[in-house]
Amino acid sequence: MQAFTIRETSDLERVAARFWPTLDERSLGGWRIRFAKGVTRRANSVLALASPGCDVDIAIERAQQMYSARGLPTYFQMTQASLPRSLDTRLAERGYAKEMRVYVEVSELRPISHVESDVRILIEDAPTDMWIDCYTRGGGYSDHQMQVRLDIISRCRESKCMATAFFGDQAVGIGLGVTDGQWLGLFSIITLPGYRRRGVAESVSSNLAAWAQSKGATHAFLQVETDNMPARALYDGMGFEIAYEYWYRLLQTI
């Protein structure tokens, strides 16, 4: 698969923003200033896929003021499609550090929807107590962090599916699938410690893929940090390929 073009990158980032929405959002020209009580960088960062409609330095200052007013750090989520094209360089010059590089990987659904496994998967259309408990423990999240994540999921208006993986009666992993049109977004694929490398993530992803195919989806995407080698190896083995990269710029404060 060839790397995504700038247009393809922009289009998929808009899809991803719908699939993992923020809790509150303000517009600055074409920039989307996103707020979610500081939980997840994606939901608390500037998405700059169109012109801010003013001088870039003025726009950066305004974004900083908006985040500062809420007691939040100023993050920009950057891709090759970010506008203006000079934005990443300008942010670096203003003291924004580059952090958390992430690959967006894509795959056709057919290859990943037929993974053989002994793991039992329960599919639900809403979070269950068991799914939430497994998500919380597997991710190591506080009650506040988990509640914000659930609020984000509830704000998503596209079709959603929650998968819970079991060994016997023990819930050992979870995943979230969101679909609309051709795309399935795979989010929060989590396996509890002690059950990793036993086919849990593959089974969760496979069942979410089969669900999305029944909704008419043809392709899947997911996001994986570039230094998460176990996860990258897992998804490489399932047929995912790198489409593009995004990263964050964080304003350094003294």
C-alpha cells in the first residue's frame, strides 16, 4: 500500500475526529480547538486541517489563550495535512516540543475478519459494567479519566460496537469499534496483564471487523504509537500497513 496523500490524510483525520469526538469544541477559522477535561491528547488539541483565517502567530496566541483559560496545556495535533503548511516549523520556533509520534495504519476488512481463536467474544452496542471494569483496569485509568472516556464514546453519533474477550468466565480484554461508510475505526484495544500474547487483541479486532462488514464497511484504521513495538508487530501480522503519521506539539512552560 502506498502512503496516504495529503488529501487522503485530511479526509481520514476528519473521520477519526468524528469517531473519537471531543466534549467541547471552538472554531478558529478552519482550526478546531478541542476540549475534554484534559483526558486524551486527541480530544484536547488543535486540529488544524484548514486555514485559521488570520496570521498564524495570531491564531497560535488565540489557541493558547483558550487552553490557558481552562487550565489546560496547549497541544496541536500535526500531520502532513496540517494548515498552514508552515505550522509545524512555526510551532517549533515558538517553543513547542514534538512528542508522541503515532502511526495511522489501515487494512482491508476481509483479511482481518477471519482470525481463528479460542477466545470467546461478546459483542454489545453499549458499554457494560464488565466492559468498563476491564477497560479501567487494563488501561490503568482513574475514575475521572474513565468517565471522560465514556462521555466521549457516548457523544459519538456513528454506529458503535463494544467487544469483550473472555477466557472462561473471566473478562480479559476489550475493544471499541466505530463505523460509518467505508471505515471501521478500532479504538482502545486493551488486554489485561497476564493474558497478553494469547490472541485476545486479534480476536477482539477480528470480531469488530466482522461486525463492521455487516454494516457495509470495507476498510479499518487504527492508531499505534511508533515506539509500541509489540502492538506494531501484532497489527503488521494482521495485515495493517502504515498510511501516515501524526504527532503532537506541546507548548513548553517554565
